[in-house]
Amino acid sequence: MDLVIRDARVVDGTGTPAYRADVTVDHGRIAGIHPEHATGPRPSARRTLDADGLALSPGFVDMHAHSDLALLRDPDHSAKAAQGVTLEVLGQDGLSYAPVDDRTLAEVRRAISGWNGGAPEDAGIDFDWRTVGQYLDRLDLNFGGQGIAVNAAYLVPQGTVRMYAMGWADRPATDAELARMKELVAQGMADGAVGMSSGLTYAPGMYADTAELTELCRVVAEHGGYYCPHQRSYGAGALDAYAEMVRLTREAGCALHLAHATMNFGVNKGRAPELLALLDDALDSGADISLDTYPYTPGCTTLVAMLPSWASEGGPGAVLARLAEDATAERIRHHLEVLGSDGCHRVPIEWDTIEISGVGDPALAGHVGRTVAESARLRGEAPWATARRLLIDDQLGSTILQHVGHEENVRQIMRHRVHTGGSDGILQGDKPHPRAYGTFPHYLGRYVRELGILSLEECVAHLTSRPARRLRLTDRGYVREGYRADLVLFDPATVAAGATFEEPRARPVGIPHVLIDGRFVIEDGRRTQVLAGRSVRGTGRR
């Protein structure tokens, strides 16, 4: 026996009351669970870990991660490992790095450099893959064959697929283009993707109509996967956008997982019950739906994402050309400030809610930590003039925090019966959103211990077994004999997110130990050199 964890408070992922037990681990699996007062001798092992006062739970699953390149670049990856995350789901929001050809790879690297780095001029990663299978293989063989910091699953990114098949055209797909997209999705699923994502406020995925998305979801369903959309709006018309996702997945016979499911902007204050009623009606009539949220009110994305969809047609080069032309730039401003662009969820932009969180060009760092409105006042100009110049000078690489959420909506949605946790963590930028470094301990510290929104047992189930069921994992998500020893030991009395908006990369507290496959990746609160993470692949079966 490799390890016995002695006197732990086992929170096993089922949602039932915790209990005290010794848990043994051998060859990467949970070998036995020995509750307090069990008859017979206590188990022994080569190593004993005293867990008195600590909760032992399954490893946390981040259902919405943007670590697609971070896992390849950073062997430490304490941003997630220190939170107790043992599995991340990548390929989110319809944009990632497989499947691609050379043209598509160059374009997507530029388009989401604000999320992940990796711009075409960045030589820090060898992009030696093109297919989903090759990307997953690269994860497994990274760092000289050692693997990666935590486990990773992957969603086929619908926007990248559309870019591959038909570029950045804002029009319906032809029959041939749709057929090509279906081929790419099918191959990605066969390669091991667990589903498909969309970013329907991001070009070019947002150019797809409902019929196109439905056809792609049919392919996902044939392979046993799920659809994970960032829907068309979280602002004006948000409920209609949610309803579209429910309808099209039901028509396609595809499971639905709603990404960062929230109701933002002033138009949606206090309207979470309407969303939950819509979902309950669908669930009660047989729909297969789940969702994730992060426990914060601001969002985080790129500044260029705010622009109207027509301004992004043709890709990053075309966007920069439009911004440089005064008449077109004025038309963009009118859509942003007066009409409400589809990139900004059809709500007229309020520049005092848009905080610059990161820039690609260090010379522009003076903007970081200020709203666009603040930067504009310092420069004695209109906010759009500041935003326009920043977009051009930073080659569209600036990231933002968008302060448009509502705490009452966050709390109500996290209570829902199909809720899971997802950080939506963008690790880039000088002042990233603290959700990237604090989502999971923030749930446990703020919303369990301090506010009592969820019980400890409920919250752990939200973060472990529920996502494992959505991912169709048969040996993760519970503390059960025979399951993989992906485990977290934390102190319920002290666990908390160290990350704040002022110090967004501060480490969490109260999480001394994290194991993946029975190997310590966090030990006594410090990151070990262990690289126990591997790709977690879907079956791909029809």
C-alpha cells in the first residue's frame, strides 16, 4: 500500500453528510475506505498522512478553463493545481488551437492572444500539432514525455472549425462548407474530444445560424458528447439566447452544458429566477442540461470582443484596417455607444465598467488597472478615442474586466440542481481576473463557510461528481474504492481564495495537499515537481 490518509473528514462527492475515515491509496487508485469505528485493525502503508481536521474530497473539475497553452508552457501551473483542480476542460468559447491548418492556426493565434498569449510572433511554444488527437498527444508527451501539471479534457471549438472551413465570412455556410465542418467535428470527437464549444459573441463562430449549429450538434450527439455554448447574449435578449440553445440541442438530441451561465447588465438585475424556470421546465420534460458559473460578478474577455460582428469579418487584419479608417471607426463607435453591439451583448457600452486588465505591449501598461473612461479622462479625450488607439497599438491583444454582474443572480444560479464550477480563468495580463486563481477556494470559503449559500457537501458535489457525470467519467468524481486517487485535502475552517482584484495571482490558503493519480502535486501547501496530468479523452463512439 502506497499511502494511508488517516482520520480525514471524507466529503465524498455524493452530497451526503461527511464522515470520518482512513483512506488508502495504491498504484494511483483509492484502495480502501475505512470509516471510524470500523472493526479490525487500522490500515497501514508505506506512508501515513495525518489528515485530522482536514476534509478529503475528490479533485475539483474546472468545467471552463483557458489553459490550452498554459499547460504546455508552465510545468508548475499552480494557478489551478494550488486550488485543488485536478482536471480542466479546454477548447472553450469556440476558439482554440485544434483542428487547424497552417492558415487557421496563424489566425487563431492572433485572435485569442489576449486569452492565452501565443501570438504568431511568440516563439515560446512549438505548435507542432494540427488535429485534436495530435494536440491531446502533445499534452501527454509534454516536458520531455512527463506530461502536464493537471489533467485536461478538450472541446472541439466551433469557431475554429468554421474558420478552417470558410474563413471569417459573415454569411450562411454552403452545403459543402457545412459538410466540411461536420467532418472536422466528427474527427475531433473520434480523436478524443468530449464535446463542442461555441463563442457566439466571438467571430467567426457568431456568424453561424441556428440551423448550422443544430447540424453540428447532431454530430456531437452521435459521438456521445455535449455542446458547451457561450451563447449570443448575456445582456439584452439573454433569455431568448438561452432558449435558443435549449431548443437547438433538443432538436439535435445533444446534451447541453451552458458556459458561465449568468444574467448580466442592468437589464437582467434580479432575473436569475426566470432563467432557472426556463431550465427547470426543459429538465422536467427530459432535456439533458447542466451549467457552470464562477463565483464573481465581473466578467473577463478581450477589448476587441466588444466590437460589432460586422467589424470582425475577415479576421484580425481586417479589424485593424477598419479601426484605422475614420468613417468606419465612427460607425463602430455608434454601434458600441448608441445601438448596443452584438459583441457587447446588445447593450450600449458603459466605458466606466470596462477595466483594462492586460496588454500585449508592455509600453501600454499604463492603461492596466484603469477603466477606459479613466484612461480617457487622463488623456483629455473621449473614451472611444482611447479604446480605438489601444486596440490598434496593442494589435487587438488587450484584455478587460467587465463590471456588469449582479451578486443576487450569482447566488441563485449556484444553488441550482445542475450547477457546476468553472473558472473561465484567463491567465494572461498584468491584472487578470482573480477567478483564474481563486474560483474553487472562493466557493468553499465565501459561499459555504461565510455565507452558507451551499453546504460543504453540496458544494463539493457541484465541483466534483456533477462535472464528472457530464464528462461521462466512470472512475473520477467520487471518493470511492477503485476510483482514481485524484484528491484534495483542505481545511474547511480556513480555506479561502488568496486572489483578489488587487492581488489577482495570490495563492489560496487552507489547501495543503492535492493528489493526481495518487501522486502529490501540492504537498504541505507547496507545488512539487510532479507532472501527473494527462489528457482525459472521450470515447468518440457512435
